[in-house]
Amino acid sequence: MRDPGQGDVALVARSAPLSKKLEPFGTSIFTEMSDLARRSGAVNLSQGFPDFPAPEWVKEAACRAIRSDKNQYAPSTGIPALRKAISSKMRDLYGLEFDPESEVTVTTGATEAIHSAFLGLLDPGDEVVGFEPFYDSYPACAAMAGAGFRSVPLVPPSFEFDSGELARAITPRTKLLVVNTPHNPTGKVFSRGELDTIAGLAIEHDLLVVTDEVYEHITFDGARHLPLAAFPGMRNRTVTISSTAKTFSLTGWKIGWALAAPELSDAVRKAHQFVTFCTATPFQEAMAEAILGAGAYYVRLAAEYAERREALLEILRNAGFEAHPPQGTYFAMADYRPLGFSGDDVEFCRYLATEVGVAAIPPSSFYHHPEFGKGLVRFSFCKKLETIRAAGQKLAALSRLEAHRR
């Protein structure tokens, strides 16, 4: 008689392997480094979540919504008040008109918006072209849609791209470009000339574009965020994605959106309804108030991050890094090779967390060709100044520790 236990084991063994679409993707580097920071007690400058309180007026708006029993399913496309607030913001800040009913879709964070856009717009065999280093969800979202992902390098220290190389990356299978500005992890803000180049290629090859603009309100040194949808010929071929997470320091609320012409919005919505269906109702209510009441808040936000940026850059330079000042976002890339380390970025970040006591992100996870980012490490400065200074005290000993190790 057959042992049922053995049959059960065989059945589990047959069903356990990961989908081939996801085989190339391991555990997110953000999860790995944050776990390492917790285990080692390191100051966490790795994952990009603030360690300071969000604005009280925004949190209170959520509490009012909860107490008012606005706690049931929201419409799949988002509550009307939030869609109208997003539409008003885009008109007031960028001169872009989006119909709240047919062109604004609220999603569970920008990552879900990216995923739904890729699922809704791509067919198996299509290709996406983007830039590396890239936010690590792009190739994974493309793979889940059955599409390929090709990348063009942003070359340090200025992180510019070769327009000819971008043109050559486009093939007959290319359907979509993805552009992240301000750019994670480099801190680059794409210039008008660069966006003109991207727009020209999109029009020439009849491509769609997904833009990831979640750091739109965090720019420095006169750099200005320019939505690609505002460029000639781009309004009806662009899906503009952003969120409130970075702007209002509420990454756990996961309120994002996708803005696009009705035909493209319909594609995003068809996927979105089966990915998350809808997003937390009281947080949507609060974010509608936050966007409409932001006023000068955006200016204060950028100024406060400029102060944190300068504090981190000074610390990194004093510790012996070659630091690249970001034009936007709350990340800074730095070259650790002047410290004398010859290992790769993953080895360096593990050493940094366990031996020095500061956690950072190895950016090779954001590259198809890690050699383009050789010797770089990413630090986040969405932290209290006390946290950044605490990291500075530990990093001050880095060069001495490394000299001793050699």
C-alpha cells in the first residue's frame, strides 16, 4: 500500500518551484539591508522611509475620516475628492489638465500603479526600455507582464545618458519607455534637453511612456521637476505616476496614482481592479485634504531636505567618500573606493552595517550591468538630523577601521 506521506512530499516538491517569470528576482535588497540593520543595531540609512513624524494635520484628517466611519471599500478608481484634488494639483503646478472621472486612478502606492500600468499596457514578448540604475520593481513588473526589460546606463558622476545608446536600445519589440525623475537611486533630475530627447524618440517610434515622479517635490540647487506629459506630443502617450508617500512622509499609507488619457487609464484600471481593487478609504480622505491644503508645505519640505542633504554630504566627505550631490530625491550616491575597499558593493554594505554600524544600500541590485555602478553605495537622508549625525559619528571611524583591517 502506498505511503500517503511520501505522495504528499512528492506533490509539494512538484508544486514548490518559483514561477519562471520570477526566478531572476531574489528578496528585495531593501528588505535584506533593513533586516541586517535591525540584527546588527546599525543606524539605518538604507531603506527610504522617514524616521520623523508626518505632519499632524494630515494624520488628524485620517483620524477624522476613521471616526466618521469612512472605512468601507472605496471606488476602485479612488474616492472622488482625492481624484479631484490630484487633478487640481496637476493643473495648478504644471498646467496639465486631467479629468478626475476618466483620467485619474488612485492606486495602492506608486509601485502598484507601475505594476498595473505594465500589466494593462504590455503583452508577452513586448519590451520595456529604461535607465539603469533603476528602481528594482521595473524589470520585475515587466517580467510579470511577460515582457522584457532593456536598460541604458546613467553614467556617474553626472549620471547622464548617451542619446544614441538610448535610440539603439529601441527595437521593433519595444512598446514602452519608463522614466524616473527625480531619479532613485542617483538623485538625478532629468533636464529639459534630456526629456526632449526621450519625447522625440517616443514620438518617432510611437512608444508609450510611464513616468515615475514620486520625488517631484524634493529638488535642490535650482533643479526643477518637469512632467514629461507636458511636453509636445506626450500628453496622450504618457502614464504619469506619483504618490503622497514621499511628499507627506507617510510611506505606510500607500496612496499613489496614475494619470493618463482615457484609453490608457482604462488599461491601467482593468489591471488595477484585479491587483488591489481599491485603496484604504480613510487615508484617501486624508490625502485629499493634504493635497488641497499643502500650499507652502512643498517649499518647506524641499528646504528641510536640503538641510539634511548637506549634513549627510559633509559627513560622507569627511569620512573619505567621494559623494555625488543629488539634484533631487532623498538619496545620495557615494563612491567608497577612495577608502581603499576593493570588494564589491554588497560586501562593503555588509561590512558597513556589521562592523561600522551604518546600513546603506548596495546599488548593484539596481543594475543589469553592475560594472556601471562599480564602487558606489546609496545612503538615504529622509531621517532626523540626529539620526544622520549619529551615523556620522560611526562613519568618522571608517577610514581608521579600514586602515587597521588592511
